[in-house]
Amino acid sequence: MQAQSAMTLLPRGERKWWRDAVTYQVYIRSFADANGDGKGDVEGIRSRLPYLKKLGIDAIWITPWYPSPQNDHGYDVSNYMDIEPDYGTLADAERLIKEAHEMGMRIIVDIVPNHTSDQHAWFQAALKAAPGSKERARYMFKDGKGENGELPPNNWSAVFGGSAWQRITEADGKLGQWYLHLFAIEQPDLNWENEEVKSHLKDVLRFWLDRGVDGFRIDVAHGMVKAPGLPDVPKEDPSNPDMLAAIVMPFWDQEGVHEIYREWRKIFDSYEGDRMAVAEAWVSPSSRIARYLRHDELANSFNFEFLTSQWDAKNLKNNIDSSLSAIQEVGAPASWVFNNHDVVRSVDRFDLGLGSGSQDTTLQRQGDPAKLDIGRGTRRARAGALLMLALPGGAYIYQGEELALPEVRDIPENRLTDPRWRMSNYKDRGRDGCRVPLPWQTNSAAAFGFSSNKELKPEQAWLPQSSWWGSYSVEMQDTNKASTLNMYRAALAIRKAENGLGDGPMSWIDVGEKVIAFTRPDNFACFVNFGREVSLPEGAEVLLSSGPLNQEKLPTDTAVWLRLP
């Protein structure tokens, strides 16, 4: 066995909550629709709190709920200190926070500090102001190159496709400066060298902390600060702003972001209740992630090397090892994730071996449906869930993951909404396939129970639901002991009962290159088989398995939790 370094394991109630937490990501637009308009909302989340409580999660992360034109479904914020009218009111949000707390669940909200919407009052003022004005200083406005400024300031590309620069028409009707947008054209980047920007975002944090939120998920946490002088990307790869680039891009992971987070951490620590933040930091290797988790910076960071792992024992084990080794040095807990609103669902990904890079084409992102074995993908996704939930630290579950939802592949092109679709010149179908509204009931009425409007048809939801969607419903799985939903419920119940799960030590067990196996405190063990059927330890008690066992043997693509003798 290869053991993690020794550590004192405090009782679960004495550890900071976020060191162990299983957090459930709510994609608000697709979770539950309480007002019947075909879009999810705050009251919809509140109505489903009993479901989340029964599931056994510790915290709820809600994607952006702020006023927004919805060009990128909330990640283009026009006002950080209010609620999008389609989603409800500030009073609704405060009621949700209060009731979640009463039920023992924490609330994490998304904060989007890298960019705003082009409809934000600041940006509208910048368009009307002159070059060099204080209004433009809040954003990244630059003069173009060329004889008449007709060329972009540098060769940076947008993550969603095309140039990262957009030229504006000045108040006098002439073509003028360019502004930076690392994502959609409608998402201008803020200038984080500007003191007004820094001060305003601190006020935003305090606004929501005052209303009781327990933490923040920081969108594009590795962005914000750009390299001095805005240098070109190396010419050998100017068009690839891949989130996990092999080199440090001049717009990602700059040293200045850490100064921002040290200031933010002071704000979190000034409030009671172990307030925290988790970074969406697409950086690699793990040692770079760890820099965001130093004692005076952030609590968690999503583990994207783990998320983008292939269904392969060696690849997964190496990513687990490197992650634990890196964070151990800074005393932070690991955070594990296999699904979110930006990547192809694990049912498909684990079967087809899809890449998750930001520049994947339609075929690479979605895979060939003719090659998809959904049964095998489901077995692997279930096994992966038990692997993830047994590892040291916290974990993040994306809505529908607990139902083993696959990627939706039959959304008509005229219903695709992701800006990737438009900005890739209609080549990349984008992320809509993992964002389809949840099926709560088997019958198709009310968009499979997603909406309070009984007349709403599945195709009338903001993203159309497929005719087969009801076969994955909560209703269908609720009473089926073998369902994925009940496997997640059982796993989370065991995890809460075991003091040694969540934060704490682990030791590897060597049972061959096609098996991942490790122990946790109190003789708990997890085995995941990627190859031919293998024997389980003699005398071990089976606590939970992701699929049927063959007596004392573990079939391929199956995970099991054991109590060793």
C-alpha cells in the first residue's frame, strides 16, 4: 500500500464544512419551473428542497441568477446585486437561502468577475464615452493596429470562436477602439487593474454574504488579470485559447489573480460560518491549481484534470495522485467533479472517450451516436460516482447526474442557444445537450413535471426535451431500489455516517493495473474494476455496489464499497 501522509482526523462536525461537502449544482434555468413560463426559477428550486434534502447533499451551488440578457444564460451579468426577473425577486432568493439553511443545506452562488454583459450600465456608459475616459478604463479598450486601427490589438482568440476583440463605432459614427471579450462578443472583459472594478466586486461579495450565502463559485477564476502589454499568443498556436493549455496564456493564470483572492479571503473571514469560495480555474498541472488554495486564498478549486480523465485506471489514478500530492502541500482539501454545465455528460464521455477541451468540434464534443453503448456508459458513470464519492475531500454533483442522464443529441439546430453554436460558424453544437430541463415525472405533461404549467409540452421548454426523457425521471427512479438515484442516496447516506469519508487520509491497494482500489479510515475500501472480473477480498462486507456482483467477484465497469475484515 502507498499511504497518504498521516493526519489527525477530527470528527466531521468539527471540520470546516467545505472540506467534506457534497455540493449539488443547480443550473437554474433547467431545474424546476414554478411560474409556468418554461424556464426554471428561484421558487422552483425552493419547491424541490425536500428532494435535495432526501438526496443527502450538503450544499447547493446555483448558476448565475442575476439580471442578464441571457446571451450566455446568466454568465453575461447586467447587475450583480439583484435577481433576474425571469427567475424571481430578491425576496424569493432570501427566502430560499433561509429555508435551505433550516433544512441543513448551504447555498453557494455563482460570481462572474472576468466580464459583464454588454448591457451592463458600465459598458453602455463606456460606449458613449471618449477613449481614455474613466468609463472606458473599467474595461479593456485598446486602439487597433494598422494604418487606421483596422486590425485587432493582438492575436487573441475568443473561447467561443473568432477573434477576442470587437471594434466599436464611436459616438461620431466613425470606427474606433476595440474591446476585449475572451468569451462571447456580448461579454466584455473587465479591467482588473482598475480600482473601481476591484472595489465594486468586493461590494458585490458583501451584498450576498449579508443575505446569508455561504460561498461563491468563481467563474473563470484563472482569468481576470492579463499579462502586461497584452502580448500575442505564440505564433505556433494563435487560435487556441484552450482552458487547459500546455503553456500559460497571457490571459490565464496570471500572478495578479492571487492578490485579488487574498483580498477576497479577508472579506470571507470577516463573516461567521466559514464562508468560502471555489475556483473554476482551468489550470494544469495540479501544482498550479494548488496555488489558488493557499491558506490565505480560496477554499476549493474544481479538479479539471480529474473531470477530463478518460475511463482508464492508470489515467484516473495518476490524476488522483497528482491532485492529492499538490494540495497536500498547501493543506487544502481536494474537490472532485465528473460533470458540470460545460462538458458532455459522463454517461457519454466515459463510453466514447470524448475530449472536453474548449475548442472541440461537434464530432469531438458529442461523439458518434452510432458508436455509443449507453448501457456501458451508464455502468461506467455509476462506477465513477462511487469512485468520486469515496475519495478524500469534497465532491460536486451536477443536476441530473444522479439520474444517469445522457447527453441530449436530438435538439433541432434552430433551438440551439449556446453562443458556441453561433460563434463557431455553426460547427460546434455547444453545451445545450447537458442543459436540457430535468425530467421530474414519467408522463410528458408539464414538460415531464419540470413546469407548474400542466399545458406546457416538452418541446415548449426553453430547451426542448426528447420524447424518451421521461424514462429517466425522478418519479420512475424514486421507488426502484436499483436506480441510479437510489444509488446516489445510499452513497451519500453512507458517506455522512462514515467519519473517515470526506476529508481525511487514504491508502492505495495494489490489485493490478486494471483496478483502482484504496482504503479509508475504519477499514472502509473502494474497488473499481476497469478490466476482467476480479475477486474481492475474502471476508469483506459489501456496503454498496454500482452494479450487480458475481458472488465475491467484481465485474468490469463496476465499483464497490467494502468494510474490510
